[in-house]
Amino acid sequence: MSLRCFYCGHCLPLDQGDDTFHGPLRCRVCKNVMMVRVERGLLRAMAPCPQAAPNPDPAPVGTGRRP
């Protein structure tokens, strides 16, 4: 079974033994986190987890923008 990252679209393979999984899943490419629920080998829910995602556009020092 494989899933697509909400943020970058990269294919995320799950092990065959992961027929039941509930929790965070981090993309190996963009490092963002999604909340995933898999039951009996079927995807039941998948949502972005923005509070755990790295800031994609950090403000450079001295720009006046807050991160």
C-alpha cells in the first residue's frame, strides 16, 4: 500500500505489515507530517498536520517578518 504526501505529492509506501495504522506519518522528501488512519489495509482517513509541519518560508533575519 502507498499514500501520496499532501504537501509535495511524493509516494509514501507502507509496509505490508501495516494493515492497521493510526498516527502521524512523515514524508521522507519534504519532511511534513500527515495524520493517517489505515484499517485492514484500507485508507480510512488522511489529513495534513500543519502544527507539526516545518515552516516552508522562514523569514530571513532583519526582514521585520515574524516566523
